[in-house]
Amino acid sequence: MAIIDLTISALKKLNPPSLNHTYYVTDNGRESEWKCTSLTGNTPGENNTDNILIGDHGAKFVRIYSGGVNILWFKTIRNTWTDAIQKAINVSDEIYFPYGTYQISRTINISSNKRLFGSGTIAREKNAPGFFEFLEITGSDTNVKIEGLTFNEDIDPDIAEDEFFTANFGSDSITYEITR
């Protein structure tokens, strides 16, 4: 059975889609395979996560992936990078950040046993209010791996509490000196 290429918008409008068929979404930054798992009984437009999509006619599609999720899958017009990162962390243990800058406006909460990796830069939004920690890791086991990412805290010195970027790793606190 061939995989059909289409956009997320076209996938949502399929009526009816083929049950258990695989569709490849071609939207830039959201490329991935989806499988139709049910045709009816779902509320149109209601999505449980960014890995589940309910079509306009009630069909349910589930994203097919292995390994980490791509942070680009979670960014929409209606949410911020802060929301997208938090949402990805809430649904997966591995989050891939492709090259690019992801601006945040508040602390990102991470539970234990997560891996954030890639070549992206997580940066403080220029107009974010006050000083905040980039990451706060919760739980008794702070098994969190951060690989290849850059953190950029280019902040107004008048609002900074100190000259350091901080991340709260539960009982362990790691501090990075800001370079300007």
C-alpha cells in the first residue's frame, strides 16, 4: 500500500480516510507519518496531543515515530515556543531541536529521565518579564541529558538578578556564566 503525501489541512479534511492507512504530512517542519486508527466516534477538531489529530469528520490519526519527537511538531500559530517546548516535554522522553532559535518567556519544567538534543538555541525572549530560570528539573531522579543545545540569555542588565544563566536541576543546581 503506497503512502499518500498531503498537508495537515488536507489530512484533516479526508472523508473518509482509509482505516489503518499511512499518510505522510509534507508541511515544512512537521514532516511525519500518520496512521488512521478509527473513522468515527471522535469529536472533530479535538486533539489530545500534537501526536493525535482528529479530522473534520471525526477520523482519528496517530503520528508514527520512534525515538525523540521533533520540537517543530508542537509549534502552531496559536502558541509560543515556550508552550511548544513544554508540550513536547510533557509527551516524550526525547525532544529533538533542529538548528534554529527557540525563544522562551518563562521557566520550562522538566521531569526526570528526559533528553533534549540537537543543534538548536534556546533563547530568552527579548521582552520577557523579569528574570527566570531556563529549566527547572523536578523529581527525585534528575536523569536529564542536554546534548548539543545552546542557551542564550541576552537580557537587559537592569532586570538581571546576577550575571549568570541558571537551571535548577532538583538538588543539583548548574550555573552557566553569561557571555556578552
